[in-house]
Amino acid sequence: MHTAVASGTYAEPSQITVAELADEWLKVRQTQLRPATLSSYERQLRCHVLPAFGHVRVVDLKAAHLSDLYASMLESGRQSFGNEGTGRPAKLIQAAKRAKRSGSTWQEIADMLAERWPEHGPYSRHAVAGIVRRADEPRADTKRSGSGLSPKYVGAVHTLCKRMLRDAVRWSYVERNVAELVDAPRRTSRPEMVTWSGEQVAAFLAHCEADDAERLTALWHLLASTGMRRGEALALRWSSVDLDQRTLVIERSLTETNGELHEHDPKTAAGRRRISLDDDAVAALKRHRKAQAAERLRIGSMYVDEGRVFCQVDGTALMPESVSRRFGVLVKRAGLPKLSLHGLRHTWATLAMAAGVPAKVVQEHLGHTHISITLQTYSHVSPGMDRDAVDLVASLFRRQT
């Protein structure tokens, strides 16, 4: 008996290997998953699942296969690539470097790599440029190379296996999902969240404002004062901003996958929301709009007017990873503690909770689907907040004298 799966291909169920199932599953899901999610699944399968038991027939797959994989990943799953640092073979990176030295463009190099090593793609000119750049950067985590992966990452691989095998059951390749018999690794503790104080945020914004050459000062103001996600801010159009009413509407998000840009709707209904702006953010945006108009005049007919609030000098979209790197450079120049760009979002939420803003308001402002996400993420309190809470509650029942 042959079984038809969603893609329309046919195969003998008893002979299907995990590698063949993975290939079929990715083809079926490629139009249903966000590019970043699909890329993550492809990488997890290529780096961990398929080397472990890709050759095993799906009908022969046991819970022990998955348990052994997770244990191995937790103990020594981090792949060590030395100074190559990209997860690609050294010969691939060296070929890209040689081609660049010979004068080839990034697109020509991307086409060459896609032809010679298609299994390590997909490639784009931006992705190839990033591969070569990272290969030349000193590795900050050399001591961790070859060590175990985090329970969170291994848990993500477990989720992938469950989803893939759930479809295998639905397609009648197997009778049960063996991944359901395996427990995902437990996180021993939540990583400490790094945030800034209000004074440090103010110092950073002042540093940016003092630099006349800094084009993205308004972006840093907006992220710091609203807690917006990076992708939400980079997808923002002027048509969604009302500076007179001091509001903006978040409707889209911009993401980067393998050097390619993708713009999409928020993942959930809660992500589409209207938020308010403070006076400083409004003033920064007004200055930014004026400077952007001057840039448009200088570029002339070559300007690509997509209505973006934040864009390249020629009007095209900013690359998210480049924006994050720019933020890191500015933080270092300002002499402030290291913070990721997403850390500005955490900082806003932490300061809001510390100031007594109701958790429900914080939830809706950040676009969290459930208030439990907000409470779990920002459940940490400082000693000062804890002391204030104790004193406040005690004052409610302390006997008046």
C-alpha cells in the first residue's frame, strides 16, 4: 500500500527514512511557516537530527533515539568551528574569500556557492557577506566551543521532532508519535535578564543626540520609550504614525533570514496594536522626518520612497542585524554596560513594572498574547521593590498610634 502525503508524492510507508520524512515535511511546510522559522528548522535538522538518526526508518524510530540525541546535545552538542565560526565547511569559506579577492561581487559568489555546495544553502549576497565577515572576527566564545547546548535550544529541537512526527502519523507513515513519549529537557533556571537603569537610558540617548552624524537617534528614542520590537520599528511607515495625537499603530514586522528581508503581519492579534508616544519621542521623530526629507531631496529620482520611518539613505529598508550591530557600537562608545538591542524592550518593561504600571497595561503595550507571559518574563524584582512592597502592605494593617 502506498500513502499519499500532503505534497502529492507517494512512498512505501515502511521504507521511509527520517531523512526522507524531513525532506517531505519541509516541502509541505515551507509555505506555511515564517522564513525565519523554516530556516531554524532546516538548521536543526541538518546539524543535529539527521546526523543522529536520519538513516533510520520512521517505523523503526524509538523514543530512545530521541532521548540519546537530547542527552548528547546537552553534553556536547555545540559544534566547534574554531575561527570559522559560521557552521559552514572551511573550504566553502575559503572559496568565498578567494572569489572576493579576485574581484567577484557578493551575488556572483553566492551563485557559485549555491552551485558547488547547495546542501549548505540557501545563499544570498547578504548572507555570504555575513559568512565571510564572521569568519574573520575573533571568536568570543572559544572556550564554549564543543560544549553542551542549552536546555532551551534542545527543547526547540524536541518541539520540531514532535511536529514532524505528528504529521507522519497523520500521513499514515507510523501509528504513533514516539516524540510524545520523551520529555523535553527542563530549564534549571531562567537566565538573568540584563537591563539598564533609567539613568543609563538617559545617558545613552544623550550620547546619540550629541552625535550629529547619527542618523538613527529617533529609532533609539522610539525603542527605549516604547519597548517596541526591532522588527516592528523597522517596518513602521509614516502613514501609521500620528505625531499630533502622539500615537502610532504597529501593523507589520521586518525580519532577516539568511541575509534576506521578509515583512509580515504580527504573529498574533495582540501584536497589532496602537501605542502612545512621549513628548521626547515625538520631538525626535519630527527632527528625523525633517532630516529624512533633506536626504530624499539629495538623492532625487534614485530615492526609493516606501514611506518607511527608518530606512537607508536611499529609502530602502534597513537590515535588522546591521541595526543591532550599530546599537552595540554606540553602547560601547557611550561607555555603558553591554546590552542587546532587545534589552531596550526588557528595560522598558522592567522600568514600567518598577514604576507601578499595572501588568495588564504592560502586557497590552508590549503585544503579549497572555498576561502570564508578561508576569513570567518580568517576575524579577529588585531588593528595593521588594522592600517597598513589604512596607506598603504592612502600612495597611499597622495599628495607628
